[in-house]
Amino acid sequence: MNRYPVWKYVILVIAFVLGVIYTLPNFFGEAPAVQVSSAKATIKVDTSTLQKVEDALKSAGTEPKSLALEGTSIRARFDSTDQQLKAKDAIQKALIPDSADPQFVVALNLVSRSPAWLTALHASPMYLGLDLRGGVHFMLQVDMQAALTQRIESLTGDLRSMMREKDIRHGGITRNGQSIEIRLRDAQQQEAAKRLITEQFVDLQVREVSNGTDFTLVVSIKPEAARKVQEQALKQNITTLHNRINELGVAEPVIQQQGLDRIVVQLPGVQDTAKAKDILGRTATLEVRMVDESTEARAAEQGGGLVPFGTERYLERDGRPLIVKKQVVLTGDNLTDAQPGFDGQTQEPVVNLTLDAKGARIFKDVTRDNVGKRMAIILFEKGKGEVVTAPVIRAEIGGGRVQISGRMSTAEANDTALLLRAGSLAAPMEIIEERTIGPSLGAENIAKGFNSVTWGFIVIVAFMVIYYAMFGLFSGIALGVNLLFLVAILSMLQATLTLPGMAAMALALGMAIDSNVLINERVREELRNGASPQAAIHAGYDRAWATILDSNITTLIAGVALLAFGSGPVRGFAVVHCIGILTSMFSAVFFSRGLVNLWYGGKKKLKSVSIGTVWRPEADTAVKAD
């Protein structure tokens, strides 16, 4: 009656072993480390860089615990923070001779001390949140007006091209703040332009402005379209920040929207605020502009004089100045891919670009009107613009596929493709708030959270053993297994543990024991009604299951609601809460029953069970069950 088949015990043993394996990495802690990554898209971290780092550490007399090239970065692990800081200084001195133009990012970090065999099994510790691990917190303000301005600039060029294509004559198209003014020659041209904007530019609204004999249209972005531009700018900035922050090696950065125009960035484990700010400010933007080839521009390039009105001076990669027009033809938003390759006829290295539909149309118009002229591709990084390449337009280019060529080596073609693929910000940002949480405070929070869970567990188990005797011990073991499974699943999911998550763990222990209390009391009730011990155990587990399932489902619904509608710490609490409910149902019912069956199931003539005092209210007496 109370015997599990062998296959059920096999499943329980496998689940327990897996729980132990995936929980173990959390007990090894973290070691101080130094991470080296590229500071520029053209710089690669490879085996030669690894050799330089190794030589620098040997010269400084610092022996790393481990040194390896992991993906696109190098990580050196040390035994103490003193060695870590000494190693950082040595590596910076070797790899960054010019601090004004760093080629690499050398950042302090923390890595797991888990042994290699656990890492080989993909067993990793849980990520710790900012409140437990320490780190830096930034609040960034996105310049939404700049995003709208950039959009208006793009639409101005589109309008100019479309009106030329439709042969609508005008007296000039200029941007005035967040609107576009179109001066037309007569009422007929004004009506044609108005019809074109209404039909082809659904995001724009137009109104007529009468000023004597002038015919003027004022075009602006519709409010709903402006909101969409701002939302897209925010999403693109968040995506780009994710890509850039990977260079710091942060295990689980928090990058999320707050309000309409702000982004919160939390970097657990990073203590170097200046380095983190440097990485955030490094996000690149890409622009395509036409080169000014006028006599004044050439004179400004050669003599360094004043640049003509409406142009700017930038340096090419070889240091030569180049005068380009301010008007932006294309941005990185229109570039979907950039790959190095070779020309089919000359076999010289080239860079193949792929543009989106809008970019392809603009590029076709611009190249058709500027054959024989140069087009500059400029990358803005750390607020400084650099001309990546400035090829001559040989012919009209359509179809969205562009080839850049011209005296490039294979390495230069690869570097150029890397630069062009660099993430771009849709709008500039500035840091309006920053906080640093020290590792000592995080360690204190971990200790307090760990103590609360530990003492809660001990008190619950002690009470259960005193009140339910052997069944209380079974319940305590099942509770420990529940905690083991909870930590293992969080580690397998690589979830981020925060203080609210630790609070949810403590709550999960208190709620998990409820299931065992229901089972034990049900067994007691069956014994009071005169059932045999084996029948009481069987009926107790079977009849308590419906109540346990109902109570846990209702609690799970509340947890799912918190997960769906909450944010930040509330979601962290909800994740641990929901997983804790599921693991408690498995451990309290199936695991504890397996223990009871293993202990009592083989006894055919069982006369009593150790489940504490069984009260008989009708007889006003109490009978000891064991």
C-alpha cells in the first residue's frame, strides 16, 4: 500500500543529485579579477593581446590564479584584491601607453571560483543583484528633442527628394526647430505639395501659412508619430547599451526604461564608476554626409583656415582633415549589415553594406545626383567624429546594396566593417544620477539574508520534530530538499537574486511547511478515526493532496500577478515566490512520501507511527502514536 516502485525512487535520487550539483557553485564564492576588452571597434583582443597581458603580469611579479581568453575579452583571476589592483596597474601600463586615446578597457571584476568540473556541466552560481553584490547605479536622461530633430532632418531630405521626383518646384525647404518650412511659387504648386505630403508622408501634418503673396507650407510631425519616434529611440538606446556594457563583463546588468525618457542602468559587481561611465559614453553613432569639394573647403583642408558655412571639419583615419557638409544623408539606423569581401572583377578588398528600404531609396537619390563626388561615412565615438572612409560615387547605386572600395587592405576592410556595424544611439544621453554601493554593504546584506533563511529553517524544523516526532523529521528533510531545489532552479535559470528574492525564500519555507502540516494532521485524523497506521498514511497523503493543490494554486495566482504587473524588486520577489511554490509541492508531497514509504512501507505488521500525540477529543484522552 505504502510502497514506491523503484522508478519513482530513481527519479527522486536523480532530482536530488541534480539539485546538489547545480546548488554547489553558490558555495564557492567569487574571486577578484581583471578583465581586458577592446576600447575601439577596430582593436581586437586576441592571443597576441593575451601574451602582452601575461608578460606584463610576469614583469610586475603578479601570478594570476587563472588567465584565459574568453570570447572577445581576457580575464585574469587572483587570490586577493591587492593582487587585483596591482595587476590592473601593470596591464594598463602595458596596453594603454596613451591614456588620452585608450586602445583597451581594463576593468575590475568578480568571477566565480567554481571548479572546472562544475563549469563543464554548465553549473553556475546565481547572479547577485546590486543590493547584495554592490556595484554602480546610473540614471540616464535621453534627449528626446534631439531624436525628433534627427527625424525632422531625415524627413527634410526625403521631402526634398520626393518633390524633385514629382517635379514640384519650390523656393526652398528649410528646417525651423521641430518643423519644416516649404516656400512655393504659386497656389498650384502649393496644392500639389500638400497633396504629396498627405499621401506619401503619413507621419506628417501640414498647414498653410499666408504671408502676402508668399505660398508657404509648415510641416510638423504628428503627436502620435512623435511619441513613436521617442519610444523607438529609447528602445534602440537600451539595446545599444546592452551591447556596450558587455565589455565590462557584468554578469547580469539591469538596463530598463523608467518613465518616458529615462533609462536605469545597474551594474552589479562593478566598483569603478569612472570606467563604467566611460563605457556608457562610448556608444557610437554613424552618419553619412557629403564631402564639400568647393574651393573654400579645399583651402580649409590644406591651410586649416575657417570652414565654409554649413560644413564641419573631421579627421580621416590617417590624420588628414576633411570638410563635410552638416546635412546628414543617412544614419546608422538605415544600415542593417556591413561585411568585408572582395570585388568580383578587381579582387581588391571591399566592404559590402546592406541598407533598409528607406535607406536604399535615399541612397539611390543621393548617388544619382552626386556622381563623381565624395561621400563621407563618419563614426562618432566619445563625442568625437572620425571619418571611417570617404569613397567617390562612381554611379547611381540602387537596391540597398552598397560596395565601398578604394586602396584598402584586407585588414582595413575588416576594420571598416566592424566600425560600420558598431551600435548607434538614436538620441544622446546624459547621466543625471549615479550611486555606488560598496561590496561591504552587499556582504552585510547577504549575511543578514542568509541568517534569516537559516534561522527560519532551524526553528521550523525544530518545531516540527517536537510536535510531529518522526513525521516532523521527514517534513524537515523535505523542507531542506525544497530549499535545495529552489536554489538549484534559480542557478540553472541564471536568475538574479536580490534582497526581495531572499525575503521570498524565507516566505517560501514558511509556506512550504503548510503542506506537511496538512498531511500530518490528516494522518492523525485517520488514526483518531481508528484506521490502521498503513491505511492512515495512505489516506492522509491522498486526501490532503486536493487541499494542498488548491491552496498552492491560489497563492501561485497571486505570484503570477506580481510577476506580470510588477517591476524591479517586486518581480524579483515574484520569481522566487512562484518557483518556491512549485518546488514545495514536489518536495512536501512526493519527496516526503518517499521518505515515509521507505521508513514504514516495508513493515507489514505496523502497529504505530511516530507522529506525536494523537488527541481524541470525544474521549477526552490523548494517545501517543508511537
